[in-house]
Amino acid sequence: MTVECIFCSTQCMNYSCPDCDRMTRSQKFGRLLQVLERCSESIVYHDEIVNAVQRIRRMESIMSPLEFRPYGVFDDRIHGVDLIAKEYLEKASADAQHLIPVDVDADGNGLYLSVILLMNDSRLTASELRVRTIIELVINEAFYSNMYMHRAGLIDIAIKAICKNHTYSGLYEICALCSVLKCNIRSVYPEIDFTAGMAVMNSIFTPIPPIVANYEVAILWSNVWKEMHVRAANNNLWSPNHFVPLLAPNQQYGFDHNNQLLLSNVKTPEKKTFKNNAVAQIRMPEFECSSNRRVRSDINIESARTKPTSPNAIEQAQADTEEEHEN
């Protein structure tokens, strides 16, 4: 039985004809992302994307799980400091300010380029990570929608946006990458125009069970411009449009022989719960806001920092919200 080559549409045996199979790994994922982008432009884009994902998953030669063993410490021989991101980090949670924001290209793929820098694997591309993120969101769509839709918007709209290369990432992508990489991701968000509904941005996200994370990395929501310039161009509002990885400055944590941070040596801040009545759309960088964004909510933002955000924690937060509404 023959099937259509996903790259060139000729009939073949394994979803990739002999000619297309000669492409490099990076070329294949670049072409696959183009396929997904075309699917996203269809009127029935969701069905088209799901169908393409089903075909891509059958390509065993390139879809084996990734081996993610990230760097944990800053090395000035190979890393550069993002000075603008450093200013934003100074406005983030105090227990993250000792970390160093590392410079990565600001082309809309900042989240994926941050992972590549942490992984230090020249074979890995932003296109591959974007494709794998789309696949993870599609195959576990119900889970991610149930857990995060009230904070990150409709998941089908998010998946459609992710299919376009160089599109700025958001909460769904961070959560999906945890499972793709089998790694915890600490999301660090500057406390600029910060509201109670955005407290989830300062969380530690975990893979979907039963995946067990062996490492933990930190990612900062940043902007390519300084705060004053962002406000000048955006009606005095600030929003992120870039991600950078955060690395430890020295050997204060436990590392293996490859300078990789061991999760067992990471001290997670005390877990504290928070109750959230304000629902903020945080899929894209333009957040909903009140008439005075500089005023903090009555919620204690400090208590919401860096709490592990597992499915159980999300469900508990939702239950707390419903309880408050009832009262």
C-alpha cells in the first residue's frame, strides 16, 4: 500500500519518497513546518493540521524523542549577556535576579532558540522544536485546553498561530515544551504592569504525567526594546515580545560533568497557593488591562512566585477560584 509523500505529494511507501528522504534533518523539519503553515491557512485549518500531525508522527526516522541535557551555568567563552533582558530581570522575582540572561536572536523564535542554546546541539533547529510543540499540543489538545484555556485563550487559535514560523510564543508553547523536552521550565516574568491574573507567569511548569523531568531550566519573558521605548510605541503599555534563557553565574548549584543542572539539586521555593479571580488572556504579548495597570491587586504577588504548576496545582487553583465565586 502506497501513501502520499508529505513533502512532494508523490506516491511512496513511508510518507517520505526516496528523493525527499535525502534531505537533511533540518531541511525536513523546515519543510514540515511549511506544510503545517499551509494547513493553518485552510478554512478547516484545525482538521488539516490534525491530519498532517498524524502523518508526521508516523515518520519514525525523525520523530524519535529528544535527548535534552541542558547547560546549567553561564560560560562567557560561548555565551553573551542580553543587557536589555538584564534590566527586565532586575524587575522580576528576587530569587531569580542572580541568574544571567543569555543573548539569543530576536526573530520571533526566541523561546525555541533559548532551548537550543541550553541544549547546545547544532543539529536542533527552531523549526523542529516548533513542529514538535505543535504535535504535542495536538495529541494532548484536550488536556492543555482544560488546564490553560482560561488563562491562555482558545487552543485551536493558538495552534494555528504556532504553525507560522517566527510567530511569538506564549504559555501553551512553554507548557508543551516541558513534555517535548521531559524537563521542568521555570517561567520568569518581570513585574511590570503586573496584575493578579498574570501571577501564573511566574511558575514552574512540569511535563504531562507520567513523564518525569530530570532537569529544570529557566526562561525570561523579555522585550527587544527597553521599557521606555516599548511604552512610547504602545500607548504607555508594556508587553513582552522575546524570550531569553537564564543561566546560573557560578557553581552554586549541583552540576554533572557536562555543566548540566541536576533537578535533584534545585531548591524549589516554598509552594504557596494563590486565589485568582481575574482571568487574563496571556497567549499573545498584548495583555488585557485595567485603566490603571501600575496599581497592584490586593493579592500578595510574592506568594504566587515560582510555584510548581502541575495539572493538580492548576485544578486546585481553579477549584479555589470557583469557591471564591460561590462565597
